[in-house]
Amino acid sequence: MQNRQVSTTTPELKPQQPSRRFYGWEMVIVLALSLGRSAIYAVLQLAERLTEAPLADQTATVQTSQSRAEFFDFTYQVLNSLFALAPVALVIYLVFLHGGNPFRRWGLDFRRPGRDWLIGAGLFALIGLGTMGVYFIGRSLGVTAQIVPADVTEYWWTSPVLLLAALRHSLLEEVIMVAYLFDRARRIWPHASIWLIIIASSVLRGLYHLYQGFGPAVGNFLMGIIFGWLYARYGRVMPLVIAHFLLDAVAFLAFPLVLGAFGLDRI
């Protein structure tokens, strides 16, 4: 009798293409864990603000101290940024899970550093000037709270931690709201107009800034339109990440100086 050889190797499993329903639920879960949840809270915070006092008499702080003790404040600040990046890691993992390379697919890489930085710097200047204009109009009309980007106790580590927070915001918003959302929307609704996707993403971007008032919501909606159009045209999210990082870095580290330069520190 001959002994039969039993193969112990496991056949390679090819990644299966998920259904449109799977992508739909995946997108809902990702948004519920990240910026979709922020949008719901921002709407509620705005509603609460409107019942308390005029928006013009209120302040909206983006980054605040977490503890009076220096060690714990530093630890909380760093952990907040790291844990906030978990949804970004999740969407990257999900794309890899189904056989894709999100870094290549979304242009989240360093293949074109010169062009990415050039476009990013141009967007920073354009959006920065527009933001000042929208802020001025919103404050003048009384529909925007006084924005305090960073109210963090000054320590030796304050600036690096604020730059880390700026990087967190730029990656979270541009990777989730643009690269990931556009990717999944295209797979769920393959025949949908790209402008419908751009507008939907921009509306959500505006909603999660409503806690600052109506002005920043409109400004971020317009920012989403510009960013979405550029991504749809060139297919690279890195310039958007760079522009967003520069905007937040300047806001966190030098917002009073910027307001003073534009004469907006007295409104």
C-alpha cells in the first residue's frame, strides 16, 4: 500500500471585491468613528450656543490644555493626537485588506514633493486669505464666535505638540473627507456625478465646524469645494494635507499676529 502525501500548504486566498452594501456600511462606520460623529456634536453645540447668548459674544477654542499638571497635559495632548489618527490608520488598513495600495491610489506619498509643496503652499495662501475674509464677515454679522485656535499653557513642548495637532487635523480631514470618501462613494455610486460627491463631502466638512459659528462652516464648505475639485482633477491628496497642515500650524502658533496683521484683532 502506498502512502499518500497530504499537502499541508494553505492555498493562497485572493482578495474578494466587496459589495456596494459592504462599502456603504463600512463608510457609515468610519464616519461614525471620526468626522461624522464630530458633525453631529458640532450641530448640537451650535444649537446649545444659540440658546445661551449671541454668537458674537462667545468664544470657540480648538486646542485647549487638558490638565494643570505639565506631565499630564503633555501626555493627554500627545495621546489625543495619536488616538485621533486611528480612523486614518483604519481606512488605510481597509484598502490594503482588499488588495489595494492607498498610498499610491490616493497620492498619499512623497513621489512628487516639489509639485505637492508648490500646490500646497498656493492653497495655503488662497484659503488663508479667504478664511480671514469669511471670519471678518462672520464676526461683523454676529454669526461667528471669537475663535481661539490654541489655549494651551506655555511649556517647552507646546509648539511641537501643537504642530502634531496640526498634522493630526490635516491627515484626518483630508484622508477621510477627500481620499477615502471619494474612493468609497465612487464604488457605491459608480455613475454619480463627481460634483455631487464634492458637494456632499464639503457639506459634511462645513457641518463639523459649526461649533465655531456659521462663518467657519461656510468657509470650510468653500474650502471643501476647492480641495475636492483639485483632488478629482489631479488624484493626489498630499497637496491638500500640506495646505491644511500649514493653515492649522499658523493658526495654532501665530493666530493673534495674523489677526493683528489684517486688523481683525478688535472685532
